[in-house]
Amino acid sequence: MLQNKIFIRPDRVFNISMIISLFVAIFSFIIGTQMTGLFQPDLSSAQLTIFEVFIHNTTISLLLLVGVFSYGFISFILIISNFAIFGMQINTMISRVGFLLMANKIIWHIFLELPAIILAATFGFIYLCRKLSWRKILIGKISASN
């Protein structure tokens, strides 16, 4: 019989993990746009192949998933660094080539790459949210009668 037992609601754990990931990503992006003076790359020499981009994104996603074993610490650091650098690059590109050309260059990142990174980071934060389940935020009581 399961009477007044306390269970972690998996949907709440995932939702809280997603909120943490989104908050850290948006905050890092905003900080990155403000730190543009620290990042002045030579955009003419930055030519990557599709294979190099795929390997980089796969490596980052796997490291974000490994963040589960570090209570989300690895995910936290990788999300901060990736989105801060992304914010710096966006601001630099807008100042150098204009908004429309910049938007044309990054449109696929917005729809494919960034959500994949956020989702991988979400799974990195799940174990942290389960450990914090003793708080009333993530706990749901289930009462079953037989």
C-alpha cells in the first residue's frame, strides 16, 4: 500500500531543471553581450567545416550530460562559457556586419544548436534537482488506496 508516501514528481524535476538551464543560458548571454570589448576576433579567418562544428557540438552535449555526475557543476560551467561567448560573438558581428547579415549567419543556431545545448544541460541538472527534492518545491505526495 502506498499511503501518504513521498515521491519525487519527475515532471517537476525536469521542469525545474529546464528553468535552471534557461535562466543560466539567458543570464550568460546577456553578460556576454556586455563583455564584447574583451572579444575582438578576426572574423575573416574563422572558417569551420560542418564536420568540425558537429564534433564540437557533440562533445559539448556529451559533457553537459556528464554534468549529471557532478550535480550539474560541469553543465553550469559549460552553459555559462558557451552562451557568454555566443553573446560576445553576436554583439561583435552586429557592430561589424550589421544585424541582417548577422541574423542570416546564425538563424540555424537559434533553431537547432541552442535548444539542443539547453536540453543537454537540462539533463545535467536533473540529479541536482532530485537531491534538492527534500525541499517542498519538488515534492508531491501521492496517496493510493487499495
